[in-house]
Amino acid sequence: MSYLYYIEVPFELQHHRTAFTAQDVANSEHISNKEMTKVVIVTVDGTMSMLVSHASHRVDMLKLRDILGAQEVRLSMEEELSQVFSDCGVGAMPPFGRMYDLPVYVDPALAKDETIVFQAGTHTDTMRVKYQDFARLVKPTIADNG
């Protein structure tokens, strides 16, 4: 959050009951799964990468591998996540991959949204920002996330 304050990006912070999945967060926040963003961390040919899509989106690893032209794509393991995202609850990572030196791939459907809502590093807080502000900060690659 302090990063967004520092670079003067407007955002809304919401507090909700503890929720561990993006869909549960959407229910707590009374928003649709299309409004809620989820972050999936994968390892692509040995490099940890961040996928960002709507909460309802299912990642097809085989399709993703083909789209990225990779040999191997797998979900990153919890131990790997806790090493990189030591400042976040496991599974509550915000979509700011550049802060962690990770490439970020955004699903094309999400890139059409005016605003995005995502977990803010905890299982009890979300943030809402304009997609264009997010894209300006993160400079994601638009790629079908499978």
C-alpha cells in the first residue's frame, strides 16, 4: 500500500472477514467473480511468474505452456511462495509482480476492465485500483492464461 501512496495512485482499501480464495473474497466483498482478481504463481521453465485473471478463470497448464512456448509450466510450491512473498499471507499476494522481480501475465479479459479488485497481501484486505493505473505500474504482458 505504501508503494501506491508513494507513486500517488488512487486506490480503495476494504476490510472483510477472513477468506482464502478469490471467490470467497468476492462473496465477502459482495462483488462478482468477474470484478475479483486472482493471482496464480507458476514456475515457467524454472522462472517463477505471476498470472493475473478474474477469480472465476481456470488456468489450463497445458494451454498456458503452449501459449508461452515453454517446456514446463507448473504451480509454484508453497515453500517457494513463502520465500518470495515473505511479506504476504500465502495465497494473498497482490498482483504487483514487479515488486518481486516476477514477470506478470494478465488475461486479456481482465485487461478490458475499468477497475480491478485484489487481495492486498492479507486474507482480510482487498484493494481496488483502475486497471490502467495497474498496467502503468506493472507493465504486464497480455497473454491468455490458459
